[in-house]
Amino acid sequence: MDALSSLSTVRELVSLGEDAYLELASLALERARELENGEAPIHAFLSLVEEPPPFRGTLSPVGGAAAKHLAGVPVAIKDNICTLGLPTTCGSKFLKGYVSPYAATAVRRLEEAGAWIIGKTNLDEFGMGSSTENSAFGPTRNPANRERVPGGSSGGSAAAVAAGVVPAALGSSTGGSVRQPAAMCGVVGVKPTYGRVSRYGLVAFASSLDHVGVFARSVPDAAATLEVVAGPDRRDATSRRLDLAPASASSPREPSEVLKNRSIGVPAEYFGDELDYGVRRVVERALETLREAGARLIPVSLPSTATALSCYYVVAPAEASANLARFDGIRYGRRADRVRTLSETYFRSRGEGFGDEVKRRILLGTHVLSAPQYEAYYLRALELRRRVLEDFERAFRTADALFAPTTPTVAFRLGEKQSTPAEMYRADIFTVAANLAGIPAMTIPIGDDGGMPVGGQLMCPAWEDEKMLRIAAALEARLGYVHPLAGEA
């Protein structure tokens, strides 16, 4: 097994002492630099540390059971999550070179658990995109096929895990930006219940939709990482005081023990004409695997799925237009040169600092919040959002969990959808509803179509993250499928 492919392997090696830790850390940095500077760079990272931190032993200074999970583990952080010492650019020229004076709660908890931050990963600017092609610093490429996108907006974090640079990474999800790139890169991606992980230190895109999520190559590793970063935070009023079950609860057990008589809802709306035939075939095989393991597959309906994407692209831009108002060329970030008035400072700084997609969403959000359009668009979108939640609540009355495709297609080619934003937005058609409802959702690799990974998506009622992880671990064990690391295929 590759030394950096799992948390257990890293912990086992680090337990051998300082020399083993330094060798492992050097391997991670060497691999990251090779992938950034080789003949066909993946461009997963926007910044890397010069060298790993000193060896701290196999336990974190804070002690405790959770502190043992990530001792010596290199972790990548999406570059819209604040860190100390490394820039937080959000993939934007506006914040080029900006170093935050504080670290996000999730980052601080990782470091307290013994992990070290290897670098900050590429993303669509301010998290606005589905392919990581909207970064001001160039696109990320999919490790499975470097002519294809890794998904987005957390494509850099997904690619770093898929390429074997780190066993775990943090990303953020506003409309599917953890599950969608995880599915396209062939790794596990978890979006917890809204409020399960503190958003303190996550640069806001749409505050009522934003989640901090995790990437790993297996469900137990994702659960272990989530256990460390989850929990209440006095700095985030939306975080909830609710402990996450130990990661061991999500470790592989006899799949039939977990899945027998488990009711799995299959939403008909996720299997429509927009679902590619090859992806459908892989998802149907996974459903058959669930059935063979003793699960009961039951049809459910989520009628609001048809309008969820439209709802999202009203609510998210509306919140983004307010959140990004702070980027004005005055307080921090880019300021235009040779300006003569305050208005000119605002106009030119924002015009030069933001990319096209960010400008598009700010304009859309400002439009739907304007007096003539507020009731016609924004209030109607809030009503549709309520219906999305009601649909899930109704489905969960008969189903323990829902299983569906994560994306309608495998990863598409670089540049294929850049000229048609509406087509790009449809890449999130199966993921936005869970963000609108705030329920936990995750994806695991379930097979491939033409050599490209396919992800299967699990969704559970709010605060039942542990149940979702247990079902995912059982399905993962039953399938026995792991997408190969870059270069192994």
C-alpha cells in the first residue's frame, strides 16, 4: 500500500519515530512538488510549506483519544479556509498574497490532533464554479485523466487526495463542491449536517449554504478526519453542541450486519434523462449490491429536485452579493492603482480583482435582491427551499437513507463547458438539494465508466451523519472498489 494512501498507514509509520516521520513528510512534499512542476502539472496546490514542522511524537500536546487520530498526518486545506503562515487567496487576484491573522477552527483542530498543513489547494474563485477552471491562478487537472477537470469548486483538495499527496484534505461545499469533485476524482467526500463543523475561518460565499467538508480515500479515514474537526464553536453561532460518534463506529464491519433490512430510498428524479447511460449502469450495479447485502430498496420521490437548481442559483448569488461587498479595495486585498475618488477605488478594484464568474454571480445576486425583483425571485426561492426540505423529510419517513448518483456524467474535458455557464451549473444538479436542506450527504467511489471514476451519493436526515458513515463504510467494504492512485492504473 502507498505510504500516503491512508491514515492508518501514516500513523503506523510515524509511530516508528522521528526518522520515519521526516521521511514520510519529505515524500509528501516531494510528490506535491512533482505534481505541480512536472511535464503535465495537476496544479492542485496554490502554496506549499517549505518544510514540515518538527516531530511532535505520536500524540498531540492536547492529549485525548481524538488527538491520536492524525498524529504526523499531512493534510491539504482548500484556499478559502484561513490558515496561519500560508496565503488565503480564495483563488482570486483580489486576495493574492493575503495571509490571514488567524486560523479557521477546523484547521486549528486538525493541528491540535497532530496533523500538519502541507499546503493550500486550488479552487474556483471564492468557491464559485464546478470545475476548478475559474481560479485566477489556472485550472486544476484530474489525476485520473489530465485532459479532464477534477470537478469543483474544491477540485484542488480532491486532486491532492486522488494523486496520493495526502490521505485527507479539507474542502468547502455550498452547492456540492465536496461531493462533486470527490466523485469525479474517485475519492470519498463528506458534507456534514449544516452546523456540525464550524464555519469560523471559512471565507463566506453563501452563509446559509456553506459547509466545511472532508476528503479521504476511504470512509473510515473520512470519518476520522470529520471527528476531529466537528463540534461546537463559540465563534460560530450556527454550530451545534453535538458530539460525533468515534470514527471506529464507521470502521468496516460485516456489511450484511449494517445493511440487512436497512431501507434505502431511490429517488426517481435522480435517474432522469440528464443521467448519462454509463453512470446509470454503475449506480444500478451499486444498488444491486445493496440489495444483495440485505438492504430494502424503496422508490421515493423528491418532486422539488426539478426546481432545486434554479432555487440555488437565486439564493446563493443573493448571499454572495452581500458577503463579497467587503472586498472593496479599502480594508484589505487588492487596491487599484492611480485612482482619484472613492467610487473609482471601488469600481476599479472590484473590476480588476474579480473574475468573470464572480462578477456574474454578484450581478445576479444584486438583481434578485433589488426592490422590483425581491418578491418575484428571492422570496419565491426561499419558498422553494422550504419545499426541498419538506421533500427530504417526507422521504425519510420511509427510508433510512437515500442513494443516488452524485453527478450526471463523469468528469468532462477541460474547457468543454466554460463558454456555457448554464451547462456548467447543471454539473451540480444532484448535489444542490442537500445543501439547501442542510442534511448530511457524501459520495464514495462505486466504479468507473471508460476509466473515469463514478461516485454514488448517500443522504440521511439532519444530524444522522454517523448512520450515513456506517452505511457508506458497509457499502464500500461490500463493493471492494478503490479507484487507483495517479500512476497506478
